[in-house]
Amino acid sequence: MSLTRQMARRYDRAVQRLRLRFSRGQELKYISHLDLMRLWERVLRRAEIPLIYTEGYSPHPRISLAAPLSIGMTSEAELMDLTVDRSASAHSLMRGVRPQLPRGVDLFEVWHVPLTAPSLQSQLRYAEYRVEVAAERSGEEMRVAVDCLMRARELPWQHMRDTGPRLYDLRPLIDRIWLEGGDDVAFVLGMRLRCGPQGTGRPEQVAAALGLKEHPLSIHRSRLVLAEG
């Protein structure tokens, strides 16, 4: 039997879809999305997790992330779905996978998701971030800048791509911004930004829209919010 048919038969036997929440720390903040997926494939293979594979000439595990994290960011809220071809408890998967993880990744939760549920990426609605920025102004000035931006009805923006500039309104992509704290050196901003087919808010762009000249000192994703809650 060909490899493709074997993979197709494994998919027909799919019995479970599992969702994982994991972190991505300082040690891995500069690896690409593709490298992260390869890392997880190796980890799951070493943990002997019975994954379902795609069909075609180059089968690969049916693994999907809610939203790839940009290079240079850290996170405690990454969500990933995988499909397995035999029953497995969340506890047994945690027990098998955690010893295989490299430094910079930790697995926090595993739970079951119906096989018929919409894709993880299609369910994503918001991403929340903690953004550390240099103290280019006083705390009161930062609060005023945040209030002014949140009161704005539109925020014309230009994003450069390989194909040229893309013009759009940044304001609908910003749900909330708040000042969490700070001192004479840096401030920490909380941001809740929209994610979806209409566009995705980027923390560094919001920081620039607040009038900050320097790129954020750090960006950490703290939560992903799905349509199902």
C-alpha cells in the first residue's frame, strides 16, 4: 500500500482532536513559524503521539496554530490543535510530551475539541499583549496619548510589503489599550487587538500610533480570545 493511502486510512480513523496551550520563551523568540512547527513535530514523534497526517506527496502532521507569533515576541498563550488516530487522555499527552520539550517551551493545558468544530484560526477574535516601551514621556502624557487614540474614529495607516504599500484604517483593529504601570525607564502597556479576515492588529504599529519613536523593548502575548469564549 502506498504511503498516501496509508495516511488517508489513518485520517479515516481519526477519533480525537486535542487543543494545547503552551508558552514560547526568550530562548525561542527568534525562531521562525516553520521552525516552531518542525520542533513540535519532533517533540510529538518522540512522545509517540499517534498523529493523523495529511494526504499528498509530502504528508505532514495535522497540526495548526491559532496565530503564528511574530519573530522577537514571547508568549504564554499559544494555542495549537492536533488530530490523533486513537483515544488519548489530556493527562497522558501532557505526561508524554512535557519531558520532550526544549528550554523555552512549556505545555500548560490540554483539552479535547470536537472533530467537527471550526478551525482554530477561524475562531480567533482577539489577542492580548503586554508591551514594554521606553519612557519617552511622563505617565500622564502616556495616559493622554492612549485616551486620544481610543477616542479617534479612524487612524489611516500605511504598511510596507514586498509588493508595495498597503493603506488601511488601523483604528478598527484596536479594541482596548491600557497603562499597566511604569517608571522613569519604561512603561508597560496592555493591548487587546483584533484578529480576523478583516485584519490583525500589530503591537508595534499601535505603539507607533501612540507617538512613540522607539520600537517596543519587548512584546509578550498574554491571551488569545476565541469566538467560542
